[in-house]
Amino acid sequence: MQLYGYGLPLRRPLTTQTNSKHAARMRRGLLVALHSKQGDIGWGDIAPLPGLHAECMQQAKQQAICLLQQLLHHAAGAEGYEMYNAAAAASCVRWGIDTALAHLQQQQQPTILCSHVALNALVPPGDCRQMRAHAQQLLHAGHKCLKLKVGHLLPLAAAGLLQHIYRLSQCYGATIRLDMGQQWSLQQALLFGQHISPHWIEYAEEPLTNPQHIPQLHAHSGIWCALDDTLHKMPAKQWIALRGVRAWVVKPSLLPGGLPQCHKLQQQAHKRKIDLILSSCFDSSLGLRHLAYLAATLSPTPAAAGLLTSCWFSADVMPSLPVAKGMVHLPTLMQQLNRFDARHSPACRVLWQRD
């Protein structure tokens, strides 16, 4: 087993809501390589993002080495696997090693429930003219699901933009999602709702500064909502009970329970008729392949996932996802991952290894 370090230069500075003053210019992470007796290699990606993950790279590396040593004990016949499952570790570390183990398993026994996963294409913040033009380009390229970032706009401007893009999307058979990023008050969202029809959109993601008011927004406007940051900031008992929610937008590397927690959330979502939307934390192209594979193992009809983030990088550990008509083909993705070798990637270097 090995740990490889990587640093991927960003095309533009990257900030998060909780780290808006310090823009990252490099996306750093660790690749995990686990070897089987059959000669297969399972790859995983550990990539804490400042502002989203609490741990730094050095802490992630130390925890990863500790967990990998537990797995070495398991391979030697001791109770290392149980110790691994019980060990305390950052969510991104657990995710990276869990996916490396899952990659080894899928090379022996593939478990995908579908051959294709749709992706939602992001229309980033800008003025309305820029956003209309960007949306048209994405629709013309074959994308069937658009996500508009509109939290920076005034409600009436956002309503006018949505009306224009909705009419355009109908010519292409595409759907629309909105993302307000918790930037609107309930009054602003209700004003917006008076000037649109709820059926124009799948949902509005994190529309309110106070998510507790989502049931009121839905009751008075008919707008369905999605939760993202709320999943990590509010106790689970509270967000699970919120009415007016149609989707949970999940970033698996933020879940403390790793892959098992993803499957539990999918079961809960299915029981409540809620869509589970997998989303990237600006992961490497290797990490994005794992997210696409997870989507295909959770449901035979996965909701469009938020994985089109490779455009942020000017270099990557492996080629970007091959997207055709807004979808990725899972057998192709996994063949590429099975052939991957970090030793041949200029972005990677060995940091730690054990036989």
C-alpha cells in the first residue's frame, strides 16, 4: 500500500462560504493505493478542502497512515478490519480508504445498478446576460440538467432569468435546479415565488439563511427545496423532519460514516421519497470517478449528480470525466480507473508505503 501526494493548480482562486477570505490556488490531496494478492490496485482520494473539512493535509496524512496500518494487521490475519471500522478518523480520510477498498472489490465483483449517470451542469454566478448565454451553451452541448447559482441576484432579477432559461430548456427537454446558497430571507424567497411557477424547477437548493423556514416557503409558494450545508450544520433529527424538502445534496467525504453512511442515507431518502444528489468537493478526476460509481451503486435511476468540477483545474491526476450528452458511461470510467497508475502521473509523488 502507498500514499501519494498531489497538488493540482486551479484556473481561478477557490473559496468556500466558511473560508471566503482565503482563496486556494492549489487543490492538494492524497491518493491511496491498496494492492490485492491477485495483482489489482484499489485507488482512493483523500482531499480535505479548507473551509469544508476541519482537518489539514498533515492531519489527514497522519490519520490515513494509522488506518492503513490497521488494514495491514487485517491482512496478516488479526482483527485489523474491525479495528479499522472502529477507529476515529476524519470523514475525508474514511472516504478515501473506503473507496480504495470498494475499488478492489468492484474489480472482482462489479455491483453497478445502471450503466450511465447524468450530471447537472453548473451555470455559475454572473450577470443575467452572461448566465443566459452560458445556459444556452450547456443546453446546446447536450446537458439535460442545469443548476443556476442565483443567490447573488435580487429575487425579481432571478425570476426573470429563470423564466427565460426555462423557456429555452423546454426546447431541449432539460430540467433546472436553483442554488441560492442560503443568501435569501424568507421574504425574498416568497417574493421570488410570486413571479415563477414551481414546476419550472426541480428544486431550490438552500434558499434561505434560516433553513427552519423552508416549510413556510414551500407551503406558501409550492417551491420544493434541497438541503446541502444544512445536512452538516443542523442535527439530523431536525433536517430529516423538515417539510418541503425534495432532495438531499450529499458530499460523501463530509460524512463521518464513510461509504456505509452513504448507503444508510440512500435508504432513508428512498423511504421518504427524497432524491439523494451526490456532489463533489472539487475532487480530483479520480475522486469524481468514485462518486459516479457510488451513484450507480445506490440506485438504478440515480438523480443527476454534481460532478462537473474538473474545469477548475489546469492539471489533474488523470483525464477529466468523459461526458457525452450530459452523462458518463460507468463501464468506461471504471476501465480507466482500473488502468490508472499514479507512478505515471506527473502530479503525484510517493509519501509513504508499506509492503
